[in-house]
Amino acid sequence: MTFVNQTDISEILTRLFSLHRFGIKPGLERTLSLLELLENPHTKFPSIHVAGTNGKGSTSSMLAAILTAAGYKTGLYTSPHIREFNERIRINGVPISDVDIARFAVPLLDESEKASTTFFEITTVMAFAYFAEQKVDIAIIETGLGGRLDSTNVILPEVSIITSIDLDHTQYLGLTLESITGEKAAIIKPETPVVIAEPRTTLR
């Protein structure tokens, strides 16, 4: 059995959180490059993709709880965490261990510093690699920001879900509800079922 002491995991998380210095950089190229190095783990499990302004985190958590209770080995990727980083990546409600964080984070961090990869991009790749390795039956994937250029938007989900939409992150998603809706709706894939919350009157 491999052990990671608290000093080790603290140092790894410090390196990981230091990637916030690269800010938010919408785009899929850096995520796809890292995934390719890991033989594209995002293609190796079924998923449900959840976007929206309000309610996407609670929707994701409820779906994961329902599927787990039904007997499916269920991954859940959400953000931000409340107390510990491990909360972002779960299987059947159990957060990823410090040992697994170390296993996946260290090689990715070494690569990321060459390409100025962001914190969320690295975390997304870690989640996908972990879910693939653990052979989940399905994973619930919550977007981080928007949808079209969010690093989670590399998956081909079984179902796309869009919760309620409001003005948010306008510097990245646009200044109107219509533009923000368009960004989030980009998680919808051809011939894939989609569930959409009741839209505002202005969006109908």
C-alpha cells in the first residue's frame, strides 16, 4: 500500500492551487492535449453533462445520489469544493483519496507548467482519468464556467442537462441572457437527449 504523508499532499495541493496564477482561459486545446497523453480517459465511461447558472451543483449531486442508490458505480465531478479539494471528485459519494490525488496530479502538474494549463483544466483531467481507471458505470460532470469552451466540454454525454440560466461571468459569456444561453447550450451534442429547465420568458 502506498502512503502519502500530510506534507506531501500539502505540497502537491500548493502546486495545484498555484495554477490559479494562469487565471481563466476558455478553450479546449490544453485539456485535449493532456487527455491525449493519458490515452483519452474521457472516452472510456458514460457521462451526464450538467450546465447552468443556478442549480447545476445540486442537480449533479442529486443525480449522483440517485444513480448510486440504484446500484450504479457513479462518478461525480463538481466545483468548487467546500472544505477539501478531494470533494470535487467522488465515486459513490466517497471523495478521491490523497494517494490518488498524488498519483494523478504530479505527472499532470509537470506537464502543465510547460503549457500554462489552468487549475480547472488539470482538475478536470484528473477526474476523467480517475473515473476511467476506476471503471465507473457513469459519471455526472458539472461544467465550471459556461459550456462551449469549458474544459469539461470534451465529453460525449448520454444526456445533457441545462438548469436555470441568469447573468453570470459576463466577461467570458457575454452581456445578455441570449449569449449566455448560447454558451451553455453548447454542451448539447447531436442525437443526444437534453433536459432543460423552464426558461425565462425572454428566452422562449
